[in-house]
Amino acid sequence: EESGRSGAGGSIHFEDIKLLRQAVHEAARETHMRIPHVGFASDNHDTFAEQYAALLRRIRTERDARGRPRIYPWRAGTYTRYATTDNIVKMWHTIHTAWETMRRHAGARGRAYARVAMLRNDVVYVTPIDIYEVRPGRKDAGNRVAVVPGFGRHPISDRMIYGPAPAVEIWASHRFKLLDKHVEWVLKNDPGWGLHSERFVNYTLFSAIRSEGFQIEEHDTICFFRARPDESVWVSDCDTFSKTSILKNLPKNRKELVESVIGRQCGDRFIHIQSHTALNCTSYD
């Protein structure tokens, strides 16, 4: 991965994701659970570029009546031109593919999932996640509440969701079909924020989820840190645009916290990457 908005770049060992199957199976055996299915889907740059060529071209060329970009979020100062929106489309494609992989697996076995979590595999989870929990001490007994993180809010967080399957399905698989509706709404109500990831979720996906009768809550304590290809861990991810309850729940020693999760030592000094504070947790195995 090249350096850019998301860090210094580095080598991505994509085959390592398959270690997840072994880890999940070991955890299931240790807790005497039924061994779950763990499936994978893969793609490559060429097939992605071919499938989304028309959309990527629209993002680059479409203009509004005043000659400003129609889809590209020109008001987003942190976006590094089209590389950022290309990555957003890749993220959407990945999320949609994961959902479809799960849906096909369930359909082939005559199952229907009632509650689903969409979780990233490029982060270090430093707090527990109970996908039935709305907030500490409160469960979603009626299965009517979708839950998102309470940190990284721009103005909301788009980094994770869990909840009733129909609500999560909108979040995961309705992005492309709702894009044009979103762009038209933004042009009239908040121009300049077209394909801005968090605003798309807030304005359009959350609206669609609520229109189906579901609620959306921000969790009070869930926190996770992004792990980048150079093996740095961004330990300040939950420090900004966050609920105060999240910060109160985290241990002050972030180095010990990360090391306790990943099972190895990180560098003694914190490093600064763009506006983030990170630890160098490189493995020398």
C-alpha cells in the first residue's frame, strides 16, 4: 500500500487473513461452542477497476450547475483528491461483498440470521464487543437497535455496525443503490459533501435504517485502534470526536493496553503520523 491519507504505507500480507479461521475455531473449542463457518472472498485491482470504471469516471468528471464537483466532496479538506474517493468505493465494494458472501452461505443452508455485526479486520480491538448490547448494562431484547461506535464521529462513525440483520443489510449493501439519491439531497441541502463517507452514512444510510422502524445508538465504551501496513497502531483513534465515557473507560497506559491484546511488545516511543499518535508494533519474526 502506498503512503497517503491513511498512513505511511507498507506491505500487506493478504494471505494472513486466513489465520482468522484457525483463531476462531480455537476460541470456539476453548469455550465449548459449535465450530462456526469462516468464509473468505477475494478480488483484485483489475476486476475492481473494470467493475467500477463508470462510477470512478463520474466522480472525476460530473459537475454541478456552478461548475463544482458534483459527487467528489470538495469541501472535505482531509481528502487527497481522487485517491480518497477511490478508496471509499473500494471500501463499499468490500463491505457489499462481505454481506453477499454471508447471505449466500445462509441461503445455501436455509438459514436466516437475526442479528449481524460488520467488523473490520485491520484494527486492534481493545474493548469487548457484545453484539446484543446497546450500552453497558442494556441489551437489545427486541432486536430493534443498530449500534455504531461513539468515537471518530465526523459527524458519526462509519467504522462498524451491529444490530438487526435488516438494518445492517441497508448499511452494508444499499450504498451503491442509494448514491444518486444521496448526491441529489446533498446538492440541495449541504453542497460540497457528496461522497463524504461519514456524511453519506449519516444523511442517507441512517435515514433509510430509521425509515424501516429501527433505532440507532452510539455505544458508550467500544473502542478500537487502526493497524496500518507498516505495523503501526494508531492509539489516539478514540481520543477525538468521542463520547467522554469512552475516554473514561480506557486505561491510561495505551502501550500496555495494545501489547496485552496483540501479545508482543511495541516500541517505547510514541510516533506522530499526520494528526495521529501511534506505536511501532513491528514484528521481527
